[in-house]
Amino acid sequence: MISVRKILKSVWQDDFTRRGFKTGFFLWLSSLFLTTIFGLKLPPQIPLFYSRPWGEDQLASPIFIFILPASVFLILVVNLIIAGFFTEEKFLLRTLALASTLSSFLAFFALIKIIILSV
């Protein structure tokens, strides 16, 4: 069984990987903070599903805004666990850290866009 301490110790050895995961977690915490702060101020319908056709199909209840931080947290944790299994592969560790940071940034950017459009 792999412990959290062992995973963090092995992942934190590489500077790029450490900064990548830390940036991802910082953006996730920022998203969670913004979601809780602005969650009460949002209108009854918010634009959330941008892949759907323009109009009412894009709208959702404000409670669904928690999908963004929840999915980012899931991506961060899964990537960190995968990184724990492949501690010798620097390229894979850096790719996982970069993917975590990128997904955190994109979700944070989408959250900012939703809040600006809604408030």
C-alpha cells in the first residue's frame, strides 16, 4: 500500500513537478474560494455548458458550479496517485504535473468567466 507521505516525498523531489502540483492545488483552492464566495450572489440560471448550442441549453442551476472545483480536485488527486506509482519516470511526472496545472487553470478561467457574466 502506498502512503500519501511516500507519494509526496517521491513527487516533490523534482522542482518542476513540485511547482506544477503546488500551482494546481493553489488554483483549485482559489476556485473553491471563489465558488463559495460568489455562490450566493449568482442568479437562478448561470451559463455553464458552453459546448451546447447557444441559449437556454447552456444554462444550469448555480449549484452545478461546484462541478468545476470538484473535477479539478479529482484530476489533481488521480494524477498525484499515478505519479506515486511512476516515481522513476521524470517525463511522466512532469507531464502529470503540467496536465494538473493546465486543467486547474482552465477551470479557474472558466469559473472567472462564469462569475463575470453572471454577477
